[in-house]
Amino acid sequence: EPEVTQTPSHQVTQMGQEVILRCVPISNHLYFYWYRQILGQKVEFLVSFYNNEISEKSEIFDDQFSVERPDGSNFTLKIRSTKLEDSAMYFCASYRDRNYEQYFGPGTRLTVT
Amino acid sequence: DQQVKQNSPSLSVQEGRISILNCDYTNSMFDYFLWYKKYPAEGPTFLISISSIKDKNEDGRFTVFLNKSAKHLSLHIVPSQPGDSAVYFCAARSGTYKYIFGTGTRLKVLA
């Protein structure tokens, strides 16, 4: 069964450093998402991406964040200068169209020290 | 901004009995609702969904009910099994692309 994959599974970084989280969505999916979940809290929408551009973003997704689909298969989330409060699980999700459910990846745990 | 709320952080149910998980929302423009199940160290897994034009959707042991006038949805699991023990999130679609999740309910099914 096809699945969304994410790398790395755990990333530790120092405050102020840049990180790139990587996702490989399911190959025939057209809509791509990033979510985050701070420990013990709800899953929060960050950004959606469709047709090679951001379709919607939340207030969390400020200028420190960017997304890219550089090669038609990978979907990346970059945080330019990490803060302690960026520590969370980051989930990538994708789906084919609006009538289908989102498939989530296993997540990347980001720890900012 | 708590547009989707799950007021019960946890629920314990005996194996074989019905589990009922509740979710309330505030935005009447939500057009699609979903339930996800999440195990520790894994991403959420889709369970069942319902369009805002329906009031019930059933899939095996899982049934979702939507009461639009009360802005309330519920997930019924019957019979509950130990493997159902997980955190359950409801989510609502806002506009074309944005999904808003609730805070989750931890279900424990006791053998």
C-alpha cells in the first residue's frame, strides 16, 4: 500500500539554525500539507500546497517557514532560524482530491535546544 | 482559536461495549468532517468522514453522526476492541484547503 514517508524521524538542532524537513507524498496525490503537534497538544495546520504554490497558510506559518516541491516527488518544509517553541512533531500529509482522505506520514520529531 | 473542540481528554470503555467520542465546532461554514486515530510515534490515520449534507455515515464498526443545528458530531465504535485504544482526533475542513483539528480524546478499551 502506498504511504507518505518523512525524513528524518528525529532532528535535533540548535536555536537559530536552519532545518529542512523532508516528505515524499504518495505519487498520484495533488494536495500537500504540513501540520505540527506540540507535545500533548492538538494537531495544528501549517500550510497547504497545490499546483506548485501555497494555497493556504496559518498564522503560525510566518516568514521563518517556507515550503518547496523541488523535483516533483519531494515536499520540504524549511524553518530558517529555529526557535525553542518550534520543537514539535511535524507531519506531512497528502491526498488526491477533495473527496478523498488525507494520508499522513509518520512525522519528524524536531527538537530545538 | 478553538473552532473544533473535543471536551473529553480521555475515555475508558470495556471491551465489547460502545465507545462514543464527541466533537463540537463553532464555524457553520465547515463542509466536511473527519475522524482520525493516532497511535504514539505515528501519524494520524483516517477512520471515517462525513459531508455536511449528511447526518450519518457508517463503515463497519465505526459510525459518525452529525448534528448541524447543534454543531456537534460524534464517533461511535461498536463493539470496542483493545486495539481501538488510541488518541482520536476530529477535524473539520474550512474552505478548500484548510483542516482544523480538535485537541483529541484518548480512548482506552479495557479487556
